[in-house]
Amino acid sequence: MVALVLAVLALPVRADVVFLKNGNRMEGVVEKETADEVVIDLGPGTTSLPRRSVSRVDITASGADCA
């Protein structure tokens, strides 16, 4: 059981950041980007943001993508 917990904790985690024009930011996994919206999975749920409210999106590569 302890080995399973340690294995899960060792998995690489991707954390993208969506910066909003109002100064706030959201961290999660960006699932979709279009000209009209950015969809981000925040863990407990998914949020769709109008692109006009987003100043920038930083996509972070996971450990698997970097290998």
C-alpha cells in the first residue's frame, strides 16, 4: 500500500497557468484553446473562460513530455 502511494506521488504533474486580464490567475490543465475560449481543468471541475478575458496562457510540459 505504501509503495502505491509513493508511486502515485512520484508521477509528473502538469500545471498550466492562465493569466486573466483582471490580474487573477488559474492553475490547472488547459484542455482546449480556441480563438473564443480557454478551457481549463482545475481538479474539482472544468471552467471555460472567454478568450477576451485571458491575457496569456503558460503551458508547462509534464515530465513525460520532457523526456
